[in-house]
Amino acid sequence: MWLEIYQNTCGKCMVALLLLILIPGVCQAGNILVLPWEGSHWLNMNILLQALHSRGHNITVVHSSKSFYIPNNSSHYNTVTVQVERGVDEELYTNCLSKAIQFELDTLHLIKFGEMIGCFSEIHKVVGEFVSTLLDDRELMRNIEGSKFDLVLTDPALGAGVILAKYLNLPLVFNVRWLLVLDGQLALAPSPVSYVPMKGSGNNDKMTFFQRVKNMILYLINQIFYHFAVKVYQKICDKYLGPENEFKQLVLNADIWLMRTDFVFDFPRPTVPNVVYMGGFHCSPAKPLPQHLEDFVQSSGEHGVIIMSLGTLVSELPADMTNKMAAAFAKLPQKVIWRHKGDRPATLGNNTLLVDWMPQNDLLGHPKIKLFVSHGGTNGVQEAIYHGVPVVGLPLYFDQNDNLLRLKERGGAKILTLATVDKHNNFLEAIQEVLTEPSYRLNMQRLSRLHRDQPMKPLDTALFWIEFVIRHKGAAHLRTESYRLPWYSYHSVDVILFLITSALVILLLFAGILWSCFRLCIKRKLKSD
């Protein structure tokens, strides 16, 4: 009898164990509304959406009918397409990038600077029109409201998602690096300009006096540009949310800021509880290359391979510059894989393969890759760190020079400018220096070890906090109250003035008493005389 009971008990335990193994992990599936941005911003957002979908979440992406980078059909998200007369299409976007490159070639050309600023101001106006069209479509908004979304996930490089989240009264999560024209951290976290370098300053976190002067000037310029960008979205807030809702406050009211950086890459700085650092979340171990690329890479022998890419939207540079680069590559013993869509350079060597697209992460993870020639986009720089590949940087616009500066300060990169490549043709010298000096690769490998040594993978960290907001319907307890304070209270200007005034009053009273005592003594002395 005891044997029979024992056998029955064991059988039940085995069944229970099998059930536990076969039942998928419990996950609170959420309904997530996403407003993304184009280009490389979409590439990293899409990685996040794929991971969310794999955990059982329902994803809906809202985008313009003029969108040129975000696919309408996907296995891991649904789409809501807003029909617009004009939008941020490929022509407008690439035109703005072209003007930014022209300004990079001649940073003292005020007309080019004005054209660049005007072009990006136009993008914000077009996005403002997109938001208005979305909110004016009553049937579409009823469908969105009826879908009972749990949160809005957006990239705040543009302001559409911020406004829609407030309109729907939903928790808000940012997949963020840039906020309109600012570094996202600059808007939220304490940012002492004495050691937090501003975008475009070329400074590190150890500044001389005149570098700090330059940093302060750029801080003020950034604030002015941010003010004018905000005005576009404030008009929409006034119309649809009421004038009591300030766009700046809506931004700072976001529950979680998933920051696409970390302190292996960025300079240390103050932060706040609802900023979650997920730098390199899009990086992963290398997968096998397509056979034609693998054959080309293996044909390099002991010399290895150099890869070059200028990002998702810049396919070519001026012809004279690409010819100089192609000639430089042709003199190297290494093989070269170059993402290039323009005309074939006349000086192209037999060692160089031109491709329309490359699996950048997988190539960087290949053991034969010796060097990455990059424009310095955040995605590419973090992939280079993850795989420990040194970089020759050719920054084109925006934050790219700052990204490369952070690698240079850590000994992993050599930076050139388009202007110096065009005039002095020092491209070959820079490549040879990084290839032959071992410190570049050793420093990048050290950064790779630091980046990988974390308690959780960055992508898992991001997923945890998105699901945290779904579970708790927000994360208000992590938000600081600093954003509610006027600037003079935030910087304690009113307190300092009060204390100075109080000290002066006390000092004057004390001086008055001393003066009265002195006069009284003088009078008594005169009377006694």
C-alpha cells in the first residue's frame, strides 16, 4: 500500500513539474500605443517593439501617410496611418541632412546655418500639422480611445507623442536621446555647465575657463532654440488641451525616460530616479554573415577587413571626397566593405566592396574586422563599443562629433572632419594610425568588457520599466518636483536674495545701533566737558 501511495505521489509531482515547464512565463500583456520617429531612431525603436511583442504585448504604431521608413505591414505591430497632405517625407528629411552636411563643411557660413535651422524648424511645423490632423479626426480618435491603451511609448525628438499621451490621459514612456533640440538629460536632470559639456561644444568633462565660457554660451543658445521649438507644440496644446497645459511641463511629466546612453559611453553627470540608462540595448552577439560577405571577409587573410558606413540616411558624400577616400582605401592591404549608394568612385580599388546595405552589428562582431569608419551615430558607436572595434570618425551633423569625442577621450577613436579630409586628404594617415597603434583596439576592448559587465542586459532593463509602468499605471513616485518650480526657485535665487537682504538689514541695524551709541557717548563727553 505504501508503495502504491508513493508511486501515485511521484506521478502527480511529475505531472505538476511538466506543467510548470510547458506553461510559458507569466507576463502581464499590455496594450501599447507607439509614436516613433524615422531613420536610425526607428531602427532602435523597432528592436524595442519586437522584444515587447515577444513578451505578449499588443503594439500599435501611429504614423503619417508620408512616412518613408516605417513599414505599414509587420508581424509584431499594428499600424494606424494618419492621412496628411504633407509630412516629413524622405525628400524633406534628406534635404535637411544635406544642409547640415553643407554647414559642417563650412561652419562659418551664416547663410548655410540659417538654412539648416529653417529646415529643421519646418520639420517641427509639419509634425505639428500631423498632430492636429490626428486629433481632428474624431472617428480615428474614438477608435484609439476605445482600444484602452495602457501607455504611450514615444521618441521625444518630436513632440507628437507627448501631446497625444496627455490628450488620452495615459502614462508616458520615452525612448529618448534627444528632446526636440536638447540632450534629453539637459531638460530633466541637473546639468552644471561647469562639467557637463553641451552639444557641439567639443568639450569633455574637464574644461578650462574659456571652455566653460563657450559651454555656457552654447547652453544659452540651446535654451533659445528649445524655446522656439516648443512654441510650435504649445499652440497645439492651447487648442486641444487648454492653455493651462504647458508643453514643457508635459514633457517633464513623463513617467520613465529610457535613455539611449550609459556611463561607459557618456561622461558622468547628475541624474534623477525616473531616468533609466539602456545604452547599447540594440546590440547583440554577431549572427552568421550572408555567404557572399563571409567569403569576402575570409579572403582578407591576416590583414583583416575595414567597414565604412555613414548611417541609414546618408548614402554618399561629394564626388571629389569619395574619390579621395576610395584612393586611400586602395592603398591598404586590408579588404574594405563600404556602404555606398552613389556613383562608383573612379579611384575604387580591387580591395573594396561597395554595398547598398550591410549587417553592421554582425560585421562588427566578426573577428576579422579591424576598424570601423563611422559618422558617429549613437547606434553605430555603441555597437563598436559592444564588439570592441576601434573607430575612425567622420562626424556629419548633430551629436555625432560629441559621440566620437567620448570615444576619443577614452582612447578608442580618431576624429576627422569633412573639411580637413576635403582639403588635406589625411584620411589614409588616420586609418593607418588606428590600425597600427594597439592602444586603440585595447581601449575599445576594455570599454566592451565594462559595457557587458551589468546585472541585467540593457534591453531587459528597458522591458522591465515599460512593464512596471503598465503594472502600476505610471511611475509618479519617481518624478522629482523640480519641474514645477520656476527657474528662480529651482536655482534658489529668491532664497539667496532673501538671505542677502536679511543680512544687509541686520548689518544696517547693527551699524545704526553702533552709530547711535557712538553719538550718545560723544554727547555725554561734550556735556561733561
